[in-house]
Amino acid sequence: MAENPPITPERVHYLLTAYVIERGHAPDVEILARLAGCSTEEAADGLARLRDIHGVILEPDSTRVWSLHPFALTPTGFWVSADDGRGWWANCAWCSLGIAAALGRDVTVSARDGGEGGPLGFRGEAGRPTRADLVVHFPHPPGR
């Protein structure tokens, strides 16, 4: 019988991402353990290691996933909708592009111009933005 691959942060991120894309929310640690073929403790440890390298944000003192880059798991100002009617919240403009790229299919990104301006939307086709006239501004380095 083949042994399950190790619970690396990369594998945890992949399993979480696939689940969020399919279901729109993150699995709890018990479901993650089942998906990974490991114990709940090993899954919790994998989540902690992924958190430590900033690949996921967990709710304080919990194993519940709050944000899985590029997916936000609570409402934000960035909504990415697929043509099949499904949609996902993004953490920021950059993450909305990351979701489009991760999906690799046609999407619509809905946001606001400058956060306080009017509605802003654009299409992504096969994971690539279609408007070359838009600019994303980051006032701080991403690591900060």
C-alpha cells in the first residue's frame, strides 16, 4: 500500500486551495486531515507551518482558516466570479489577479476604483486580465 506524501506547507496549501475553489470555503482541520490521509494533529501542525511562512492566516488561537492567499474567506472589496456562477472573495487587487490565474478560466473581477471611487470591473480570460489600462498601486512593500 502506498504511503501518503508528507504534510508539507506546499501540500497543505494545495489541498486547501483545491477545496476552496471547489466549495467556496476552507475545510476544518478534521476534513483537511482526511484529505491529506493523516492525523488531525499532523494536519494542525501543517497548518501552523503554513501560517509561519505566511501562506495562510488562521483565526487567533485556532486552526480555522481565515485567509488562504490569494483567497479571502470573509467578505472584502474584491469579488472574483466565474462564468459558471461561482465566486470567491480576494484579499486585494493583486490577490484577485492571483485567483484568476489559479483558476485559469474566464472570470469577472469586481472592485471599487481606489477603494472609495465608483464600481470597477474587468474581465480575465483564461486567467489573464483583459484591460491594459488599469494599474494596481501598493503603498507599502508586500512583506510589510
